[in-house]
Amino acid sequence: MTRLLLDTRVWTALAVAALAALPFAVDAYTLSSLSGIISLGLLAVSVAVLTGTAGLPSLGQVAPYAFGMYTTVVLIRAGVTEAPVLLLASGAAAAVFCAVIGPAVVRTRGVVFLMLTLAVGELTAQAAQQWKAVSGGTDGSGRLDPTVPFWGLEPLVDEPAVYWYCLAVAVVVTALAGWAARSTPGSLVRGVRDNEARMRADGHRVGAYLLGVFVFAGMIAGIGGSLLVTSQRMVFPSDVSFSISALVLMAVVIGGAASLGGALVGAGAVILLRDWTAAYLPGQGPLVLGALFIAAVYLMPGGLAGVLERIGLRRRKEAT
Amino acid sequence: MDLLDAYLPHVIGGVTYGLLLFTVASGLTLAFGVADVLNLAHGTVFMVGGYAAYLVTDGSWWGLVLAALAGTAAGAVFGGALSGAIMPLAGRGHMMQALLTFGVSMVVGNLLVQVFGSAELRPDLPDVLEQPVVFLGHNYPAYHLLFIGAAGLLAAAGWLVVTRSRVGALVRAMVDDQDMVAALGVNPKLVLAGVLAVAGALAGLAGALGAPILGPSLHAANTVLLQSLVIVVVGGLGSIGGAFVAALLVGQVHTLGVALAPEWSPYLLFAAMAVALLVRRPPQLLVGGRTT
Amino acid sequence: MKHRLPRRALLLGTAAGLVLTGCTADDGASADTVKIGLIVPQTGVYEEVGNDMRAGFELYLETHNNELGGRKVELLVGDEGDGPATSYDVASRFVQQDEVVALTGIASGASYAEISVFAQEQGVPLIGSGGRPTLDPDQLEGLWHTSWISEENGTAIAPYMAENLDGPVYAIGPDYQGGHDQLRGFTENFLEAGGTLANPTGETTWTKFPDTDNFLPYFTEIAQTDAAAIYTFYAGAAAVNFVQQWAQSDAKDIPLYGAFLTEGSALTAQGDAAEGVYTVMNYSADLDNAANREFVSEWTAAGLTGQPSLYAMCSWDAASVLDQAIASIPAGEEVTSEAINAAVAELGEIDSPRGPWRFSDTHAPVQRWYLRQVQLDGQQLSNVVIQELATLGD
């Protein structure tokens, strides 16, 4: 019995089932915000891949996210609304962008990496704002056609349909990322994170490994961006602003940097909190979020999991 | 010549704005180069300086001097407090510092807006400075010209301190090799506190003197922070001289760029940064081995 | 590979729990209570405008026993931010989660453009009290307006400027939907009335919004043209910068005309720099009629600062429209969105601080416009009506 309780596959299956059953329990508004949260959850997964696996905490993953987002916008405007095309094209566009800027970015570490990614993210947001033909500037993209899940199927119009689509894509992509992290290249990259000098000495091509993770993470972010378009059907430059980057990095910290599921949960918790403060303390949202940042940094060194550990809800994990 | 004349006001405006940014960015690059801290609350310190100036100015010249002092002091106190907040995070990586300072900037920035209200606030300047002044055939706000003079003097003084004084030599040495701090037996906590207080003082002073040009607001705090980051990257991390050149450049992009190529001006910053990164491979960019 | 599995499981479970508990429906309002959603900027460039709008609506409720049409009101207030990026989400929450019977407020035309489509899909009436873009005249079901149509300011003043100015006019404005509507209203009618633009490109000059804070380069450019006047539209913080910098620029001797420029708290911040600026608006606090005298005195009595702005007035009128509409629904009947919408369509003349007005076929007010100038009125600067302009809206 204890065995069964500790088996993650059981819990993951239960959690996914519970999430899949949500449309029967909540109102349309909650569902559509949850779809948006799932999109940001994938962005958080992308950050967790970089932070956890490669030890590179990025403040600018909104840049590939934006590339994915606007690729989907352009395709939908051109009449291409089939999900497989949108997802592949968005992931690819974001990956190409990361492959271009990656070589300059992944050779830096620490605070320089933070600063560079921040600048890249922020300047991408500005460029999005300025490129009106695509983004519509501050006014946003305007209403876009709904996504069609597959050739011959009905477009995703109702909130539950959109939600199930986003959930399905997120589950598949997160599983893929988890599989990649357990693969041989994944363990090589963790080796770089833990002892870069030794890996270099062993003759590993550290730069190439890191570039590979950077591109892979970018692809995940790009797919997340595509989901945002499907769920909101209207996107704005502020969807890729710096505060989103910071929020998502926060989510990853809360979720416990290396855990992909934790990143999804952290994103859910942080964004729900943001939306609740917006609803019940209008105008006070930034203040509450800022306080959350401060509290989380001091009180949750190991993320949510660390807190659970401390209050004895779960056994300590082996030393990192 | 006509062309030059036509764009002169843009150039002068760009110099004003560039010097304003330089004052802010020099603090950021110091904190970065000496203490290895990415301070995302730096723009909020600028805001604090602006509000300090608003509070103490009363339309007299003394009020203006007082504003500069109050802004500097408020900034230094804020910077010192930040270093106190960062210290417990030692050994937990730069990401935590960045997130903490970002959280502080959100809380302090929004509290300030609640206290002072969201209406635009401008310091009360001596009447003479509210008048336009004719310079080389164009009208300029008198205060802008005064600001250019004051900020220019400040930059020169800063330059002298960094290149000629004992403290300056120590700072330069620490930028080059941060482990030297430990080797010299200087208390690293003291260095962190000192550097963040000085950086804060610079941002606070910029906020106070810059308030008539760019009044305190959340928007101003964000703009100033982002542009300072670009300046620090373009100018070379930890380099005051580089920051000076980069700040003047960004100032020109902000005004002349908008006039000559309005569509392209936002990308110019991007391009400047990309070029700086690709052309130069400064050793600071390859701070290898250390992970966060 | 470290064994992280249990943590992930727990976290996922927590998330599902969090989501489920968070989504339980809250209070059900009692049958007699009417839920209204007010969406106004509480952050961003138009925060001050939003504060005025909120004050106007709440002042009406306070002075009317917290009732509209004899029913208790539960007012939900949401943040509009800088546009639809923030406001659309609030609107969908109000309608789909809180189930309000009507939406009101909305300062920017861009927010209005997106929310109006949503409100129509959901069958909820929207009583806008801020900027409004031009809408398809066949698609007005459920959309009402108590303020102005963004193009009307320019439309009202264009003939006056074409006739009274000796030379071309330089047109400049912020680069977003509301700015485009405002400036198009001016340029189209101005050119039609025989005026010419001083802009070298022959078209309006756009400034990046909301990022532009240094307008001096634009003023230098304006001074190099043969402009006899400037026409513009800015509000809030942008208006403060624009007017202050104008007064110290090469263009300081070129008269400044505009929509909204000196409205509300902007004038206080602008100070002496605003003296002499002309604005075209549908209201001024110095209008001499009974409804306005009552409105202004209630405003002062409530301890609100300064004089009420037109933002506050339009929002007061939105409450007044809802009040009369709901009052016409028989006492026993439930106040539904459909009932409110039907009742608003039947409303006749509305007694307002701006003078009486009624809804036109475009569901916006048929109202008079005024040319105002910032003058010293006793001790303080205020917007003084110097001439009546056209009545628009029919």
C-alpha cells in the first residue's frame, strides 16, 4: 500500500485524470484561465529544463515563447489552423531562434547569463510591440480564428475543448521533456551542470551540449506560445513581457528547480495567485506578487518540495 | 549645415538623456563588476530619488541643492538596505539575488505609487529654470542645459575618483579579479554593502536631478533599468568608461534614432547589443566555471 | 538519476486540489441585488482617469442610497490596465464567473473593441463611459455609451479651426487605436472643411504609446514647419509631459489645440505650462445648469479633490442610465441582462450635468461640444468654456 502511494505513476495518472475532469466542475472563465495557465506551465517547463538540467537560469525564455506565439498568429491569419502544423511550426521557429542566439548566450554563466537573457527577452518584447503588422502593438492581435485539432475535425471553440487540447499537448510535451532528461544526452548535460571543468577535461564538447539544451528548451517554450494563441485567441506584447519571465522563473523556484511537474504546479500556483489578487484586490496584484517573490526566496530555499520536506510530509531526498 | 541645425535639438536632448542614464548605469555596472550582483531594484532606487526631490523642492535654488542631497542620501540608504537583504542569500546563486531584488522593486515601487498617488509629480523648480533658453538658435528647457552641466561635472569627478584615487584603484582591481577581495582581507560583506550604497546613491542622485526630465513612476523605473542594462552590456560589464560611451549612444538612439528612423529605433538597441557581444569577446563575458 | 518521483506526485496532487478548491462558486447574490461590473484603469497610464471614473460611479451610488432603480447594488470593480491585455480577462471573469447583469466603465477604445464583442456573445449589456471606437452600425445590440465616440472631438472642432486659423495645422497623436480614431476624426473633417496639414508627410505624426516621454524632438520638428496650430490627443501622464514640454520648446508660440489634454488631474500637474491651451470636450465643470450644480456640489461634499472631470461625469451618467433603466423593470420581475438592455433602448432624455441628452441610433449620446481654454479662474487654472461648437451624434 505504501509502495503504491509513493509510486509517482499512480499519482501522476490521478492528477492528470483530476485535471481532465475539471471541465465538469468549474465555470467557463476558470477553464479559460486554466488553459492560459497550462501554456505558461509549458514555459515554466522550458525554464526548468534550462535551470534544472543545465544550471542556466534564464530570465528571457519569453523570447522563444514569443517566437512560437507569433508564428501561430501568422499561420492562423494565413488560414492555417490545424494544430499539428501550428505546434510543429511554432516549436521549430523558436528552436531556430535559439540556435541563432544560443552560441553567444550559452558561453556565459552566472549573473552574465541572467543579464543577457533578460536583455534578449525584453528586446524581443519591444520588437513584438513595434512590429504592428504582426502583433497589432498595444492593442493586440485582435480575435483570431479557433484552432482545428486535426484535419476534418471541428474547430476548438468551447472552453472545455480548448482546455482539453492544451492539457493534452502539455502532458505529451512534459513527458517528452522528462524522457529527454533521463536520456544519455540529458545526463551529460547534468554532468556539465555539476562539474563543468571535469567534463571539459574529459574531452566533452560542453558548448555543444549546452546549445542543444538551449534549443530544446526553446522549442518547448515555442509550443507553449502556440497554446496561448489557441487558448486566448488574442495575444498582446504584454504576454511576453519581462514580468512574465520573472513570474515563470519564480514558479520554477517554487516548484523546485529540477522538477518538471513541479514547474507546472509552481506556474499554476503563481498565476492563480496573480489572478486572484487581480480579482479580489484590484490594482494590488504587483504588490502581492512582489511580496510573494521576497517570501519565496527567503522561506522556500528548496521550493514547495523543500517545505513539504521540512514539515515532514515526505522523506528527505538524497543529497544533491 | 541646415541638416545639422535641424537635428541639433535631438542631439542635445540625447546628450541630456544619455547623461541621465549614465549616472544610473554607472551604479549598476559598479554593483555588477565589484559585487557580482544583478540588482533589478536599481530602477526603483531612481524612483525613490525622484520622490525625494519632489518632497524637498520649494521653488528655490536651495531646494534644488537639497533635492540632490536628499536623493543621494535616500538612494544610499535604499542601496545599503538592499545589501542587507541580499546577504542571507550568500551561496544561493545569482538567480535568487535577481528574484529578490525584483520582488523588492515590485513591492517598494507599488507602495510608493500608493503613497504618492498615480498623478504625475514634478519637483518645484526655481522660476528661471521653468523658462525656455535660446541656445544655438533653438529653445531648450533651461533645466535641461543645467542638467547637462551638472551631470558632466559629476561624470568628470567620478572619472577622477576611479582613475586617480586609492579607492578607485581598489575598485578597478576588484572588477578585474573578484577573488582579490578575499586575498586582501577586506570583509566581503562590507564591500557588498559599500558598493550597493554607492550604486544606490548614484541612482538616487540621478532620480532627483532627473525628476524634472523623467518624473518618478513605475514606467520610468522600468525604462531606466532596462536601458541601463543595455548600457552595461554594450559598455562592457564593470567598465565605467564603457558605460559612459554606451550611455551617450543610447541617449542618441532615444532621441535622434526616433527622429531619423522611428520604425527602427527599438531595434537599434538590440543591434548595438548584438554587435557588442559578437565583435568583442571581453574576458568578463567568459566568467567560466562558476555556476549559479 | 536521482529519485524525484514522490515529490512530483505530491505536487501534482496539490495542484489539482488547489485548482478544485479555488474554483468553488462564492456567494450567490440575493434575488433583489443587482450585480454590476465596473472596469476602469487602476494601474498604468490611465490610472488617474480610472480613479475619476470610479469616483463618479460610486458617488452616484452613495448619493442614491446604494440603489439603482430601487434595487440594492453589488458593485464589482476590475482593473482595465493599459488595454485589452488586462481588461479582457476581467470582463470574462465578471461575466462567466461572477455573472454580472451589466458591464460599465472602460476608458480606452482598444479595450472597448475587444470587450464589446465578448459582451455581445454573452448577451450582457455594456454601458461604456470612456472612449469608444467606431462600431459597425448593424452590430450595436447591447452596446450603449454615455461619453463620446473617439472621432467626435476632432469632428466637432475641425470646422472651427479650418475657419479661424490662418495656416495649416500640425497633427500628432499616440500610436494606438484610440489615438488613431481621435486624430482621424480631426484630419478627415479638417481636410474636408478646406484646411491643410503642416506635417511634412501630409499625414498625422504618430508617437509610440505608452513609451514616449520625450516630446521635445517632435516640437522642434513642428517649429520647423509653417504650422499655425497643433492639434493632438493625449490623456493622463502623456498629456502632462506633452503640455509641459510644449511650453518650453521651439513650438511654444504655436497655439496648442487638443482633445482631453488638460482634463482632470493632468491640469494640476501641468501647472502654468497649460495656460492658454485649447481643448474640445463635451463637458466643463463650469457649465451652468441644475444637474451640474448638484453634481459639482455632491462631488465637493464627498470630499473629492478639485472639480469633477468629464470622466467622472460620464461615469455618473452611466449609473444614472442604469438607474432609470432598472427602475422601469416591474418590481416583481428579475433584473436580467435582457431586461436591462430592453429598458435602456426605451429611455428618453437623460438629465445630465453636461445638459440633457438622449441615445442616438449609434447608441451614443446626441450632445453639444464645447471649445474650452485653460484660464486663471480666481486662484486656480481651470478649463473655461469660451465657445459652443456643434451638436453631434444624430
